[in-house]
Amino acid sequence: MFDNKIDAYMVHSAANRNYFTGIDTSFGLAVLTENEKLYFTDFRYENYAKKELADFTVIIVKFSELYDTVNRELKRLGTKTVGYEEDYITVAEFKNIKSTLSDYTFKPAGAILAAKRAVKTDDEIAKIENSQRIAEKALAKIIPIIKPGVTEREISAELMFEMIRLGADTLAFENIVSFGENSANPHHHPSDKKLEKNELILIDFGARANGYCSDMTRTFTLGAPQDELKAIHGIVSEAQAYALKHIKAGMTGREADSLAREYIRANGYIKEFGHSLGHGVGVEIHEAPRLGEKSDDILLPNMVVTIEPGIYIDGLGGVRIEDLVVVKEDGVLNLTNFNKNLYL
């Protein structure tokens, strides 16, 4: 991180602060240098921060005095160049920073911080896998209540309850539960629609535990869906299996995406696959790398990514199947251990 002519990084975003410190505070700023790490927060988190951040200098400040205090510490450290999160802080906040910290050169550092998070340690992978197990156990627990007449909202609520009960701190993202025609909307919000026999059921969800997320999607039915939907489920399943078999470290995100996309194209549904094949998962549900048609991101060993092809037909329904995997030199390690059967 300090080979880029940046003396200090100002870390504002909650996700990056959590990654570099391991704690969550509603107000905080981490300043990282090669030889010293500082954490600025207010009196509400004084005991918590000092207890948890043994390798940081914890500085308690009022919100109104934050940047004056940061300025003092940067001068003490002999800082000349400061990296900042250009994709996170607002224009107004940046103007405030530049005004108060006028003695420093500022450089965008979002990509550097994202790259640092993209390759996971063994401990991080274990935490992600734990979140994945929680999600899978929760889905298995609620399957018996998925019957005609139940609503999308009810299934989403039960799924949330079970994940929390099983150890999640919160949801990784808002559950996507969609029945029938609603499954053609990739990011459908659960509604009061009741499940009817023979409809598709698409559930995309994840748990967040110990600061790390999981993500998975399954599409299934209680009955006999229309022939085209049955065929689509087969195509998506086969496209995903082909990608899972061939993705490995060294590929670009574009090359990985093409493995599933070209299979779907060959089966006549390329216009119905409108999103990327996958994305990184970690302290955030969407992070680097990106597996998409225009992605030059290089897949490296121990990146954790989703593999989630889908086909969506307006007025009929959609199918998405998503697994969470660890990229390895010679393939992937699949962290998802839940069947992909069309029929419950």
C-alpha cells in the first residue's frame, strides 16, 4: 500500500474501516501510515475502540474538531501525500477536507484499498464460509413452509429470522424472494404475492456474520412449471457448471464471464442474460473483482466471487443459480453446499 507515493490513507467508509480495524462505529476515521495507525472517534466509542484496537493509537474527538485534529497528527507524522476514497466521500466533504488540510497533496486511493480487500486470507475465507453455512441452514429450515398461499414477504421474513437465530449479525443484503412472473425481475422486492402451484420460486439471499457476507441464489418449484421455464433452468444450470469447471486464477473477469455467457448465447437467450456473471464478496456484498463483459480485473488466488448466470423473460419468469467460490490456481473451491434441483 505504501509503494504508490502515498504517505497516509484516510479511510472514511464503514466497510473499509471495518476491514482495516475490525470494529464498527457510526462515527470514525482511520488514518493508516507505514509505521503508525490512528483511529479517530468520539466519546461514545472510547472504551470499545481502546479495548479492541491494541495496535492503533485511538484519538477521541468531537465531530466538529475532527479534521483539525487529523491535521495536527499528519503534521506530526511528516505527511506530504494523502490517499482518499474518491468513490465514497461527497463533494462537500472533500471540499471541507481540502480546506482544513490544505498543506497536503491528495490522491485518489479507492482502487488501492479495493485491491487490498480483494484477496482474502484464510481467516477471512473461514468467516465467509461460516456465513454461507448459516444461510444454507436457514433456507433448509424454511423450505417446509413454502407452500401455495404463502407470500413472498412471509418467506423473506422467516428466512431473515432463521439467519439471525442461527448466528448472523444481520442480512448481507435485502432478501430477494420472487414467485412466478416476479422472478423475471432480477432484484425484485418481496411483495404480498401469494405462491401458486407450478410457479417458479427464486430466492437470492445472504447472511453477514463476524463482519463477512455470503451470497447464494436458488430457483425451484413445487409443481410442474411451463416447458420453457424448465428448459431455461437446465440451460442456466449447465452454463454455471461449465463456468465453475473452467474458472481459475489468471483469467480476467471478462474471460470468466464469457464461459457462461457464450453457452447461454448458443442456446438463444443472450438478450435475457443482462447482468454480469459475478462479483467479489467480503465485508461488503459487492466488491472487487467484477466478473463481467467489460471487466479487466485479474482473478487471483483466494479471491472470493459469485458465479450467478441467469435468464429472465418478462411476463413468464426467470432463473438464476448462484454459488460462492474461492478462486484457486487450478480452479475454484465451491463454498456453497446446497442442491440446485428444480423440484423441491
